[in-house]
Amino acid sequence: MEPQNCIALSNRTDFTAYVDLLRNLTNGDFSLVKVCKKDVCEALWGFGNPDISGVGMVIGYLLESGICAFLVMISLWLERTAKGHGHNAVRLLLANAARTFFDNAIFFTFAIQAASIVTLSRVDFGINAEGMGGFTMEIAWLVSSLTLLPLLPMLLRPDMFKEGRSAGVVVRRLSHQNTARMNDEDKKAEDSAHGLSGALFEAREGQRFLLFVICWAMGFCPFFSRMGGTFGESRIGDAPNATITLTEWKTVESICFQGIHTLTSNEHNLITAFGILSYLLLSVVIISKIISSALENRGSERNWLTICHNKLSETCSSYYARLGIEVVVAIASAVQFWAFFRLRQLQSDMTQVVGGNFSDGQWTFGQIVATVVFMPVAAELMFVWRRRLLYLENQ
């Protein structure tokens, strides 16, 4: 294979067409890939995509999960400790931080899901795979669920979004929903949350749930792409309709990953299992509550979205059951973050071995936006803390 042929191998659209081109240029001798290893390896596995896994995007993913974990732990602490006047200030900060964070996080998640749909669809339908090698696709699958998972514990804790005494009312409502109704005093306290009527506050809850459902529905496209890539008919192997034999593929891999410790089968299975588990967990919780809420709402004039959200919030009325889901979310997020950095490092090592440039180390316009997207949370906390007396006087 002549070096001038490398330009033709630097980009690919359809995998089968690319392998056929590679076979023609090498006359079936895939060991000649080493002549154009930079172009071939980067086309097949990618050389990074700053808009998906760049430094700024990584910071955005970590901030979303980290801030969410911190807010949930504060809510958990407030739920387990004795009520007191000092807790009102903490609840005030928590409620305002939770509302601001959720608004930012849900649209950050929406943007990630929309971008994942566009980029993955172009590859899956053979339109254009430029900048979307094998590792980049797997990372896109990961970030789709990584941005959805942190929002589930927040929707399971409606008390996070209420201030002062009314937050305790929500906890009592969840704990005793099957044994008693709220008394008139509790209802008045709940209605006074953040100066909003109970109906308006429930409408806000419904809005949060609706936005989450939209993001979850959009996440089905990356999930479907993952399922197709994992369980679909492989084009690598010794089957009659395979595009490239396993021996030929191993030859290409040995050139691209010379001296690199690649993923083991156990690591690959772990990544796949937790990726699928994450979306199925979200789906089971959401779908079951939508169905049960729709059935309960028959003949009722209440907005079904509000009931859906209430049902989602009441999924774990017991403390330990709700904590169990939060632990599963934490474990799934930790495994997927490990997978994210593992794949990113593999891509970086491969790019270095073949003499390419790893683009994820570059700062781009979108990465800067992802870095500062959660700054309003800090701004809101500083404002509320400085003006806390104005809030506490009205409670």
C-alpha cells in the first residue's frame, strides 16, 4: 500500500464500505495497515471529540454528579436529624440550590441527549462517522446515561425543593401516606412553601417531571444504539456475511494498540451491564409511575403530570427503599465514570502510539460553556445567604 493512499483512509462513513476500501488498497494483506496506521486507527477508533469528552465537558459531567450527590446528602442529613430553628437556614439554602441546580442540569442533560441523537444517528445510518470512532461512540453512550442518573434521586426527594417547616411536611406526607391524611395545619404549611400556593408548587413539580421525562425519552436513541452495537449482528467474525474476519481484525488491532493494555472481556461486560442497567432503572421507575398515575387519574380533574410526579416521589415511601435506589444510582454512576475515563485514556494512548493528536485535550467553545453552566447555583447560594433574613422573616 502506497503512502499517498492514506488520505483516502482518513475518513469513513459506513463500516463495511471502509473495510472494503482497506482490503482493496492492501490487496487483502492487513499487515500493510502499518503504512497508514495513523489514518486507519483514528478512523476506526477515533482520536477524541472535544464536544463529547473534552476537558470542559468532563468538568461539566463531574459537576452535575458531584453537586447532585452533595445536595442529596444534605437532604438526607436533614431528614434524619432533629428539627430545629437552625435547620430553617439550611433548608432555605438547600431548596434554592436544588431548584437552581435542577433547572441548569435538566437543560444541560437535554443538550447532551440532543447532541447524542444527532451524532449517533449519523453513524448508525451510515451518513458520516467523522470524529466518531468506536471509542467515541461508547463514550457517547456513557454520557447519555451519566447526565440522566443524577436527576433521579432529586425527583425522589420533593422535600429538597421546599423551605423551612414545609419541607418537613413533605417528609411526613411520604412517610405516612398510607396511614393518615395531612391535617389542616400541615396543609397550610405546605401551601406556604417559598411563598407559592400548593397548586402552583405542584405545577412546578409537574414541570420538573415533564422535563425529565422528555430527556429520558430522548435517551432512548443512545440506548437503542448501544443495544444494536452490543447485541446486533457483528460484522467482525468468520460468518459468511461478515465484513472482516476475526484474524484480519486482530491484525489491525495489534498495529493500533501495540504495547497498550486494552479492555478485557470482563471490563467490557461490566461497562455494558451497568450502561444497560442505568437506563432500565430509569425506565422502570418512570413508566410504572406514569401507568399507575394514569389509572389513578381516571375520572379525576387533577393534572395527570402532577400525579405522575407525586407518584414518582412516593416510589420509595420508606427511608431504606429510597436510600437503596440512591445507592444503586451512585454505584452505576461510579462504574460509568470509571468506564468513561478508561475509554478516554485508551483513546489517548492509541492516538499517541500511532503518532496522532488527541483532540480531547483542547479547549473549545462548547467546553467553556459546559464548565460554567452550573455557576448560577453558586450565585444563587451567595445571594440567598446574604439575604437570608429576608427569607426567614417570611417563614
